[in-house]
Amino acid sequence: MPPLGSSPSYLVRVLPLSLKPLVLDGSLSPKDCFLLSELSFHVLIGLKSNTPSRADHYKDLTRDFLYALLTKTYRATLENLMNTEGGGLIEVCLNEEGKESYSTLHNSSKQYRLVPRLREELKKGQIYHHLITDKLQLKRHNRWREKCNNALYDKYPWLQEEMSKYSLLSYDTHGSQRFIDDAYDRLEFRGKHLTSSQYHFLKHHHQELDKSINHFKSASRVSYKHGRVFHPLAHCNREFRYFVRTHEGESFAEVDLNAAQFAFLAQLLGIVYLYNIEENYYEQFLTHLGEPIDLCTIAQRDGLIERQLGAYFNTVFNSDLYTELGVLQNSDHYSINSTHVLEKNERDAVKQAAIADLLYAYDSNSKVEHADFENDHGVNGALFRNYPLVLKLLQNIKQESPPKKRSSQLAILLQSAEGYFFHRVLAPAVKEQFPTLPFFVVHDAIYVPASKREEMQALAARTLEKHLGWPGRWKTSDLRPPTPLR
């Protein structure tokens, strides 16, 4: 990764509004502001999650992070912020013995958060957008990000190769800034009122993309978890991808796999069948996720199980699963053309229910073992009546999962299978056929210059067929300008 020395001369950061006077009069140092902004951003991230209580969680801060960003005097910075007049600005997590949570035995970091009154300000949208301009603080920040990225690339060399494609991109900074300004002037984003925290995230994503694409020529911060790669173009609101261009000014198009999570669920079903897995699903699946599998061959066999699996595979890869589930919710038999698709609003509702209820619902033991799926007039009942082996696998995985995380292991498995294909199979195939082509991957979609979308769709189908035995259903779509710009 190239050095991050040519970065913009500021960082957009967020702080509780009541701290603005302390910033302006110099009472809070650049180090203070940086640490407070990290904890403030942690609150906003929590508010965006499916469990808003995360906004009150402590944030892990390792000694290495604190030393790199706050220098060897980081303890003094922490002490000053915890003991500021008026009850302090931050607090540390204490264990049952009333001591700080750091553990050298278990290699766990200390955990910090803003004090309650400051967290409440952020929750209410009382936000101050602070620009960090201190050159030393910016340099320390860039060095830390570079160190983290390089450590990840040393562990996963293929990831550095994929992220190098950032050097082939350009970013329309002025157009993106106009989009943000328009949203602010209208106080509207995606048809709803623009909140202070949403406005901050727009500014944050904009700056990360500008830094990564126009200044660093590489992703400013990359992480890899459970098969998924997170980088600025994956983190940002989808509207910002419209402003990404090739160096020649060409816009990008999205090529994505239809019902991707259910396609990789088909892969897991095939692994169960081939290896006769009846327990320890999680561990055994991860062992075989990278292996190519011919689901089409399984579907053509004559056994009862194979025919049922084949029916599911055929629907997922050749038809539209969400349409079928929508039709079957209130019926146990039907006649449907393979090209038929529900109206968009109805299909979107079925898709949301299928992903939420079938894959990621946090079922209790009682529901897992005794639910009345026979009379269920929703996606659970539709799957049970027509693909009982599929539902049985989902329930078996959930029963083996920790009680409070019934669906977390399933999510990890599907994301791992999806990530392996897109990053370890498809991305190398793209590089081999189009060595100089700019592209980037966001979970279950690959983005390429618009003129290459048909070729990419064909390549993706061929690659998936080699990997799973079925080409699947891929669709392409142009990236459209965000609403305020239309």
C-alpha cells in the first residue's frame, strides 16, 4: 500500500454540541478531540444498528491504538478526560471488583465510553461537526491506518491485490458535495427528514471516499470479517457509488446475484448431502466452503432427497425464489411460469420476510422445536410445505447455535460462502480476463465500468457455474444520480 502522506489537511469529526466552546477556546487539545470524536462516532454507529442500545456500549481501545494516536502520554489524556471538572467527559468499564477491565492474562483491551449526558446529546442530534486540522494528529492517524492495512495484507495477499483497484478509480468530489449540500438544504434524505447523525455520516463517507480514491489511491481503511471485506466503497451509502468514475470519466454499473444468500444456502445443502453431515454443522461447513461443488449433478439424481434438493436448486438458480415463496404462502400447490415475478412492492416484502424470518430470526428453543409450520401462512410455512429439508437444515443450525445467537452462526456461514466466491473466485477470474479493468466488490455485487456490464454478467455466470454447478441469475443495473440531484 502506498504511504498515506498526501492526505487532505483535515478530518471531519463529530462531538457533542456542548463541547464546542471547549474546542474553540482551546480547553480540549487535538488529542482530546480525537479521542472524544472516536467515542462519539461509536455512539452514532450504535444508533444506526438494529439494536440501538449499542450506543451505550463501551468501545474497546487497545494500548497499541492509544499509543499510536495519543503518543506515550496517552494515560495523561485519559486521566484528564475522566477527571474533567463537572463529572468528567469519559468513563472506563469496571469489572466486578471495581477495577478497570484491562486484562493482560486474556489480552483484552480497556473499554471506554462518553459519560451519559454526552451520549444523550448525540442521541438527540445535538452534534458539533469538528474539523481536526492538527498536522501531527493527522499524520499519526494516517500511520495507524497504514499499519492496520499492511498487517491485513500480509495475512491475506489476495486482499491487497483487490484493493489495488482503487488506483484505477476517480471520485467526483464536487458532484458528491453538491448532493450533500442539497440534502442539507432540503433537510431530506431518501424521502425522510435528514437527522444530524445522518448528515454526519454523509460527510464522513464523502471524506473517506475522497481520501481513498483521489488522494491515497488505495482504500484508506480495510477490514475482513467472516468472508466479507469492508472498505470505504462498501461502508458508504449506496448513493455515493454514483460518483465513482474511471479515469476516463465512465460511470459504473452494478452486477449482482439474485437471491444470493439462498444461492449459498444451496451450497451448504449440497455439502450436507455430499458429506452426510448430521452434527457440528458450523465447523464442518467452514472446512468445505472453498471447495467447488456440482449442485446440478446432485439435482439430476433419482433419490427422494436429491429430487427435493434439486427442486430447491432449480428455483433458486433458474427462477425467482421470492416470487415462489409469495405464491406459496397461502397455498400448498401452484402453477407458475419460471419467468413470472411478483410486483416490486410485493416481492420486496416477501424478500424482507424471507431473509428476516427464515435466515436471521432469533428463534427460541420452543419455536425451533415445536413451531406449527404446517399451518403457517408466511414464508416459514411456504418453505416447510415445499422444501422441508431446507427448513430442517436452518433449524438444525439454529439448535446448535448459542441460545442468544440462534442465527449468528448461519449468518457467518452464508457470508463466508458469499465472500469466498466474490473475493477468492470471481475477483481473480476478472483479473485474469480483464487485467486492467477497474472494479470493486460490495458483498454480493461487483461494480464495473458500464460498458463492460454484459461481459461481466456473462463472466460471473460462468464462474459461478464452475464453482457451484449452476450459473445462477445475474442482473445488471446502472447507477442513478441520487434523488436531490434529479
